Amino acid sequence: MGITVGRRTARGATAVEYALLISLMAAVIFGMVVLFGNGVVGLFTGTHDSIVSHTP
């Protein structure tokens, strides 16, 4: 009940397409962690130090 393309019927995404999509998402997430990882750690470290310095 899919779209006929030549002699085949396209019925949606295959496992290969899902694997490509997941690997692309993993690569983007990895890139974001590499780019912004140290900045986020510094942000949390600064917040922690600020809280600790104001705690009696």
C-alpha cells in the first residue's frame, strides 16, 4: 500500500536509513560536547564556587 517506484514499493524508512539518522545525531551530539564541554564545566564550577563561598 506504498508508493510504487519502478518495480519496488516504498513503504517507509528501512533499518539502514534509521541507522544513518542515528549516527548523524550521535555525531552532532559528540560535536556539541567537544565544542561546549569546557564552557559548561566552567559554568558549573563557577556556580559551585559561588554557592560554597556564601555558605556559612
